[in-house]
Amino acid sequence: MEYKKLLIQQQTVSGNTYTDVGDVVDTQASYSVVCQEFPFKRLPEIKELAKRDWYDENGDDVYIPTDGLKFKAYDIDVTFLYVGSQAQMYDDIKGFVSFLYGRNAGGSPILAVYDLYTKTGRRGIYVSNVDNELYEYDDKNPEVIAQFKVKFHVTDPITDITLTDE
């Protein structure tokens, strides 16, 4: 079975400037990990607008920025599948999780992620939590050995990015 690529680039950030760290990583080629579900939000929830409630007037006096509405950062629960060999599973998943946390040599915990299946990419992402439960597959797909979940925090909810592994 051919899977769509999930590409990840480690980055550093200073203010609004993002700098790439290392190469773009194809998670399947590097760690035998593919993405089952990465439910990016097209446009997340808007931030609370500044307003005043005048007692002698109806409704609210709301300030709407001239450059448009601002959006909240959000958390996203992502499901990954391990499609390698059982003999390599521990090392591959351990390496993948270390990469996500930026604990690889010269790494960074800030990520840019691009999903070729949904053709969606975001930057300013970091890991909030890696679920300790690992579900083993036996009956659904003979190529899939395990499933695990990672919670990410998306700090830049609107900037679209595209990554390539060329």
C-alpha cells in the first residue's frame, strides 16, 4: 500500500522569523511512521474581540481590526501508524518521538508540518503530549503494526506552508 507523505521540518523562531533546522524529513522513509489522521483546522476559532458594553446603548460596541479577524492557537490530536518491521519498531518510534521533541542531534522542538494527503501545512507547531498507549494491529492491514497518538499545539493557525523533500 502506498501512503501519502507527511513531511516535517524542524525550525527555530525569533519573533515572527522562522529559520529551518536540518533537512525536511519524510516520516515514512526515516522512521517507518505514516499519518492516519492529521485534522488541521482550515480556520480555527476567532480570538475574543475588544468590546464595550455601554449601559445607555443597545448591544455591544465591538472593535473589529481593519486587517481582519485574529485566530486562536489550537491543539490537534494526530494519529500515526507504524508500518515497519516489529524488530525495528521500538527504535523507529523512539527516534521519531525524539525528533518531534527536538531531542535529536542539532534539533529543535518547533516544527513545520505538511500533509500531502490534505495538502495542508502549518508552522509554529510543537508537541504537547505523546500518548503512552500503543495499539497493535493484526487484522485490519498486514502492513500496519501499531498505532499511536500525538497531541500538537499549533501556534500559527493561519499561515499556509508547503514543504518538499527534494
